[in-house]
Amino acid sequence: MTQFTPEAQRLRDEYFRRIRGYVSVVGGTTVEDVLGEVQGHLDQELQGVSQPVSGECLSAVLKRLGEPSSWVCLDDLPWWRRGVLRAGFGPENWRLAYVTFALFVVGILGGMIFGWLWWAPFLAVSFVTARAAMISVVLPASMPLGQKWLIYPTLIAVYILLAVVVLAIVPLFIGAATFVVLDPRSWHSVSGPMAQTLVEEIQHWRPDQETLAILVGISAALATAGIWWILLACLYGGWVRRFLEAVFHPFFKESAEKLRRVGLVAGVAMAVLAFLCMVLRKVKT
Amino acid sequence: MTNIFYNNWTTQLRKGLLDLCILNAIARGRLYGYDIVRQLRQVEGLVISEGTVYPILSRLHRDGMVETSLEESSEGPARKYYLLSQSGQELLERMNRLWTVILEGVRKIQSRKGTEQ
């Protein structure tokens, strides 16, 4: 009996599942008969191949065997029944890819009409189906381009949001906390149009308590961002790498090293900027 | 347009030829599925998806052209052997005769076209 790697086993099971589906509907022969033929063919074809058989090796054999639908005679069926069968027992990753794209588009269209909050649940569900589609692709390298076009818009949209959260949540929290601690009274007046207040304060530049608090808050946020990014870049490896790769699958793996370097440089730049802000505050006071 | 025409034409051609080749392969003696596929591989461009061979064998068996027997194998699971039945042999003789006639006719037309040019 041929031994498979877990990846190859999944590939084989998916192929068998789809054949079982086609044969059980089309009939003409028993499922056991056909699966016996397939297994016999695979055993013969993979004889002499080093065990356990890899996903790539099995994929090549299955490619020669053809689509699971080729194991039944679909020619005698009307076109609409062939279409229904292909939709029902087609590759899981394609069906999920279509669902992903449909949810993404409905979310955007709904967001344009009913407001962007409408988009959130659609994007969330679309993200789940996109990840499910990615998982059902046993060999990611062989993922068809068409599938990428259906899945990637959702993944990119969610990953951008996640990246903003990962990179900015800690610095923003520290910056805001510093500001509130230094000047609790002005919190209510500034928490609304904060940007506007900032611009006005810089124009007039009177180092009162509120302005100082804002400056220190920004400095603290910048400094924390710098340290946070440097920390992320330095911690990269081990479980952090695995975590980030899992969260940003499949993009992070390829550009991880480049991103780490960019994060390190940006972190140092932020820390220097924070230091300059602090110096400026000291000089002005 | 020519590509679509060519693809349709080759698909139709393959369908008929596959039956003929499978029957001829079994005519030499009983074979199991994988062995038949291996023989057909030698005809370049004949088999696009090897999985299509098995449903044809199944159909030939249903139509009584082929007999099957299951035998234990030392190399793995039991193998299903295919053997040409009496009616299969008669059918194959007719098919081969017709194929030879058609092939000769086509060659004649092709060579005539060549000399005219």
C-alpha cells in the first residue's frame, strides 16, 4: 500500500471525494469499483517512488489522470446537468473562491448604499471563506491565477486593516494615555477635533499645560511606535514569525525579511523623531 | 477560430480512436487497467486524461465487448483484468477493417494532394 505525506493524503482524499460524488450521481458503475481502479492505478504509478509520496509527486500523477469527472461518462448527460454536477462536485477551493468574491462585492456595493458599517460583516465572512479556500488548496504554488483574483482582494483589504492595528495600536494607546495622565482636564475638549487643536496650538505655540501634554503625548506615541516596531523586528523568528505568517497568510512569508528591515529602520526613525520632539519641548519651556 | 475547430476535431477523433486502441490492446491478451493505460501512452496525443480510459473499459464491459476477472496481486490490491469477449473480437475485426480502409483512403487523398501541388 502506498504511503503518502499528510499533504499528499489530503490531495488524494479530495480527489477520491470528488470521484465518489460524480459516480454516485451519474451511476453506471459502483463507487467501490471506480475507487478500486483509481487506487490500483496510483499504486502502480507510484511503485518505486520513495515513500511517503510527496504532494507534488502525487499531483503530477493526478494531473495525468485528469479531472475526477473524467472517471465517469458525462457526455450522455444534458449540458445543464453537467453544469450542476460540476458545481456540486467541483474543486472546493473554486467554490469557496467564488463565494469569497461574491461576499466582497456585495459588501462594497451595500457599503456604498447603506454606509460602510454594512461592509464589515461581509468582509469578515468573506475573509473566513477566503482563508478556507486557501486551506483547501493543497499545493499553494499551483493555485490558479483566476482563483487569486477572486480571493486576494478580500485578503488584502483585511490585512491592511490588521497591519494598521498591529503597528499602531500600542503607540496610539501609550500616546493617548500619556496625554490623559498629563492633562486630564483638557481630554474632553481635545478628544473631538484633536487634529484641529494640534494645528492651532502649533501656530500659536504657547507652551501651556495642554499643549505640552499634547506634545509629550505625541512624543510618547512616536517613541513607543519606534520601540514597538524595533521590538517586533527583533523578536521576529520563532513563534512571532509563525504567528505573523499565519495571520497574514500567504503574503507575509515571501516579503517577511524585507518588512522586518523596513520596520527596524522606521522604528529607529520614529524613536529619533520622538527624541527631537522632547528636545524641542525642553527648549521651548 | 482555427484552434477551436482543431480542438473539437481532435476530441472527436480521440473518442473513436480510444475505443479502437483499447480493444486492440486487449486483443493481444488479458490486461489490467494500468497496463492498458501504459500501452496507450505510447501513442502520442491519444490520451489526454488517463482517467478517461477506465470509464470506456466499464462501458465496453457493460456492452458485453469485454470480460473482466478479479485476481489477487502480490504487489497490492486485487487487480481487475480485462479480456476481449467473443462479440468483442468480432466487433474489433470489423472496426480494424473499416479503419484500414479509411486510413488507406485518407492517405490516397493526401498523396494526390501532394502530387497536384
